[in-house]
Amino acid sequence: MACTRRTKTLVSTCVILSGMTNIVCLLYVGWVTNYIANIYIKVPMPLQDRKFEGDKRGDTLRIIERLDRLENVVNQHIQEAPGRGEDSQGDASFLDSSLFAHWGQDLSPENRRVALKLFQYYGYNSYLSDRLSLDRPIPDLRPDGCRNMSYPFNLPQVSIVFIFVNEALSVILRSIHSAISRTPSHLLKEIVLVDDNSNNEKITQKDKELNL
């Protein structure tokens, strides 16, 4: 009987000690987890990451501003689009167009009408583009850091791809001419023209001539 009582007491003591050990372990694990969490929360963000985040936000704002300006231009073109019976209303319908704000004051009414129709179709002054030389001088808009750099002579060759839809022929020809005249001949491998389903008669006719 005495042995049995001692055994029961020993078992009870072991159970109690095991339970207390489990509780202590759980409390320790909880304390460690809370400590680690507080450390990660209190660690400040690296300055480099903050700077990158600021730069990214600035780029986003600049893109939004450009999209807003583009939207204003598109809305202006839509408002200036002529109606069906506008050709019979005389010259007053196009005299206030933004196209002639700083250009074209010396054009005849008929030429102004043609220039405005081209402007509304292409979204830019195609009338003037058709009268510009293919070899016109253009300013060097590269930053000083790029303009003053020296590059190796033997660089990889490049293929230049022009993708267009209902583009004015003068713009396409001037782009090709600029690419040829301003690219070292040993670096220019090819020029590829891709017509993305244009429906302009001049473009489609030129595509047939060039087998595009």
C-alpha cells in the first residue's frame, strides 16, 4: 500500500512539473516572438529605399502630367474637328484654330483649309512637314554627360524598327533619312518599316511599291 501511494504521489508530481514546464515554455516562446516583432517594427527604413520610393513617386507624377497634357491636346483636336456642313461656312470656321496661332498667317484661305484638314487628320502640322527638307538641321538635345562621353568604335550593330499607322509620308522619309545620316554606317545593320494596318491611300500605295 505504501509503495502504491508513493507511486501515485510521484506520478502526480511528474504531471504537475510537466504542466508547469509546458507553461513556462509557452511563456518563453511568446516573449521571444513579441521581442522579435518589436525589433522589426522599430527598425527604420533604409535611406536608399526611401529615396527610391520618392524617385518612383516623382516619375509617376511626371507621367500623369504628360498624360494630362496629351488629353488636353486630343480634346482640343476633337473640338476643332469640322462638321459635315462646315465647308460651306467660309473661312471663319478655321481662322481661330490653334494651328494658326503662331504659324500660317501668310497662307491663302484655300491653303489654310488644306493645312487644317491635314492637322485634324494627323494630329500635327503635316502641311508644314511636307515642305521641310529631308536633310534639315536638328539641335543636339542630349544631356552634357552623354554629349561629352566617348564610345568605342566597335559596338554591336543595331536594327532600327519604325512602326507607323497612317503616318504622313514626309515624316516617315525624314525619320529614315535621319537614321541613315546620323548613324555610323558600320553600326547600322538594317532599317525595318512596319505598317500596322494603315488605311491611308498614300500609305497603302507606298506599301505596294515597297512590298511592305
